[in-house]
Amino acid sequence: MPGRRLLPVVAGLSALALAACGVESRSDAGDSGVASTAGPVIRAPREFSGIAWLATDRTPTAAAGYGETQEVFLICHDARDNDAERDLPRLSIVRTPVDTDGIIVRNLDNADVGFPSVPNDLESIARLPGRDEALLVESNADGDDPDPTIYLARWDDHLKVEIAGSVPWPETPEPLVNVEATAVATVLGKDYFVYAERAQGSDTTTINMTRLKVGKNGTISFGTQWTSVPFTAPEPPGARPASGLDIDNEGNLYISSAYDPGDLGPFDSAVYRAATVVPGGALGAELRPVEPPQQLARSSGLKVEGVGLVDGSFPIFISDDDEDYGGLLRQLRVTDPGDRSRTADRR
């Protein structure tokens, strides 16, 4: 597994010019008749539905040295293919903060990325371990999408993201309704695609895994055999059991569960170590549930929809889709007393 890559200085320089989020000037009175305070109104970033780590960067300083470390992530947005949302960006590059201006968000133009069609409800990103490529996965939009698609994204050293291929969802072992949790694991040199339904209305979902092959020419193919294990979210009450997913270099599978009563919340989430991917079985790899699931953190007030490890190991970040409140990127504090090494800040 290659070590963590540092971006070229030119990439860091370009990042400094990016605005953290949109700014609108508004000094008129609102519909309520109450005069608003004159000055810029800072808008929250749009919802962050899926997350994948891209690189580690160090921002250049005036003294020609390196300053604060930034983690750089690819974020997907769950815009629908309808009249209201068709032209909205589907992807953004987000950098962790270096000052009080907060996270740095750069929306990617859909045409520049090169989507062959307008993505509908991208809810997750599954990075291929050790490679500069990831699967961008349509959820199937509550079962209403007649042709849900999985795209292959690739990026270069300057984080220029392009679509290299696409394929329809494979035939799955259970009805495909709304998938918000996907990941890719590599075991003994072979890749495996892992997904879980969000399972709205139940506290239990099924984690499914099959073989995955990605060609240098952008072709994507899946196996026909699957292996599966159940996962039940102990908390929060009433949560969708699978809203985000990532797998570390040791095969540990981390899954988020999120409670979402509506666009204004209140939201609630938890993140678990739910299973492991190990060699063996008919596929060459198999899933083993962690019993009981190991809760790593609770995020009351937030709707976690993405889980992203840095270079396949801790620290772990979450992305939030807090609907009308906007999107968030945060490093997760893991408070598992049985594994203190995972709580360390590697920066």
C-alpha cells in the first residue's frame, strides 16, 4: 500500500484562492418585515452525501515553507435529475480548515468532469484502495430510477477529476431500493464491492459483497456470486442502519447509521465497526460480523451520510447531509478505550 501522498505546491497554492462557501450580499428586509443586518450573508455548503479521501496537502507559507496540513476529500451531492436540480454540481473537492475561514469547498463543473449522463441521486463514493480512482454510486432514488448507474472517477496529481467509465448496477441479492453505503476492499490483490441498503423503517440491513474488476480502459464488472451478513444498528433509535461506509487497510468495515425525521431534523447518528473482510470462502474473501457492533462515536444533532478514512486508516472523517442546514465535514473523535491507538491525531 503506497504511503500518504503529498500534493504538489501548485495544488496547494490554487487551493488558497478558493472560497469556503458562497457569499451573498443582502441588506433588505425579509418577508417578516424585520430589517436584516447589513453586510454579507454566508451560506452553508450544500449537503455532503458521500465522501472519499484524495490526498494530504501542506499549505505553502510566505516563508516558502510548509504550514498547516490539510486533508483533501471528494464529496458527492445527492441532487436529482429533475428540472429543479439538474444543473446543480454533483461533486466537490473539500479541504479541511487551516484558519477560521473554515473548510474550503470547490464545486466541480459537471461538464468538466465528463459525466456521460446527468447523475441522479449520487449518495456514496467508494475509493479503490491504493489507486487514484473511485466508484460514484447512484442510490436508485427510493426505487424510482429505471437505470441506476455506477461511475468510475479518476484524478491526477492536480486533483483534476474525470469520469473514466460507467456501468449499470449489477443484479443484487436483494431488491435495490436506496443505497447510501458503498465501499471497495482489496484482499490478496483482488477487489471486492461492498454495499448496504439504508433500510428505511428497519434497524437492520444486510451488508453484501461481490468481486469487482476495474480495467485500465475504464471498464467495470461485478461478480455474480455474493456473500452477505446482517447488521443491526443499536443506536440511534429509529435510524436508517446504513447511511455511510468505508473499509480500512486491515479489512475493518465502518458504517454510519442516521436518524432523519425531515429537512429540519432533529438528526442523530452513530458510527460503528460492524464487520471485517477476511480471506476465505467461495469468493476468495468473506464478511464476518462484529458481534455486538462496536460503537465508535455518536453525533447527536447531525445526519452522517459519509464515512472516510485517511489513506485507508485512522483518523476517520464524516460528511453530513443536514438537509436545510447544509453540509459538514468533521474529523471524528473515536473514544473506544480498547483501542487507544486509533484515537490519535496522525497529523
